[in-house]
Amino acid sequence: MAYEKISFNDIERIDFIVTKGMTAQQVYNKYKPDYILNGALYDMATKTNITNALDEGKKSGYLFSAEGLAINGQKHVVWISEKEAKSSNYRDYIAGSPTLVKNGQKFISWGNKYSSYVDGSHKRSVIGFNKTHLFLLASDYNNAITGLANYCINAGMQYAINLDGGGSCHLQKGTKIIKKSTRANVSWILVYLKKE
């Protein structure tokens, strides 16, 4: 399982974007981030986001956990409820589908939609954080949700959510592709580092 552990001290900006479907190469060419991770679950037929999320305050999605990660300001990541995300000034928010870790403990929460398919064994993508680091994870092999939560805890994540998996999984550092997506995903997580 590959993951990147990035110090918040080195991060300039974190962004969650919702598109009408873009490949990782298109995302890199347009936005030039230092890291790229695929985002939320989406409907491949309609190219619309399924997981509850906000992009620049604009809501998308309607399913899964009522808790997740929000971005406050340029890079401050917090764990909040969807209700808090909609009623405050958080720029971006993405719910867990499902959540995996909360306060350093296993916390598998499906919210308003349980999916036996998602709960199966699949390649996975995860975003997580602790007080000092952001974690971006993508797996090359199949993982069950419970095992994935345990892995995240052992890696040092205090909070973590499951993202879209399977062919959506993509992790990239600069131009180096660590895990390649085979899809034009509807949402992406972008990380920009401070310039030296």
C-alpha cells in the first residue's frame, strides 16, 4: 500500500475540486499541483458526484457519511459534520464513504447509505491527517474496510476517510505516478507545497 505523508509545515494549499470528469493528466496539466489524489465516489454514467461534498462552498453529492474532512482557509484540515460544513465558511469538504478513523480510533460510519459493494474488498484510496501531517493513500491490491481502518491507525492517522476505489485510485507526486487511475474522475484532491 503506497501513501504519502506530507508535513503541514510544507503545504501552501489543499484543494478539493469537482469536475465533469477529468483524467489525472488533464488535472496535472491544468492545475500543476505537487500531489494529486482521486476524490469522492461518483456516478460514471452521469459524471456526477455521489458522496456529500463541497467545492468552494458549492454542494455536490447526497450519500454516505455525515462526517468528513473540511479545508478551512488555504490548508487547515479539520474533522466536522456535513451540517457544520454547510453552515459555516469552510471552503471545501468531503465526507467519508465511509469514514474510517476518528480521534485515532476505528470509526466506520456509513451515514445515510450503506453499500455492500463498497464494503467489499477493493483497491482503495484514503485521505487522512493528524496534528502534523496530511496522508494521501492509494492501494495496488484489494482491501476490506475494517483492515483499511486498522492500516490507517497504524500509519499514524488520527482521522481518515475512504474515497473512491477500484479504477479511480490515483496517487501522483509531481509528474511521478505512484498509482494510476484508469478513469476520468469527477473529483480530485490537490496539494500544493510552499516554494523554496
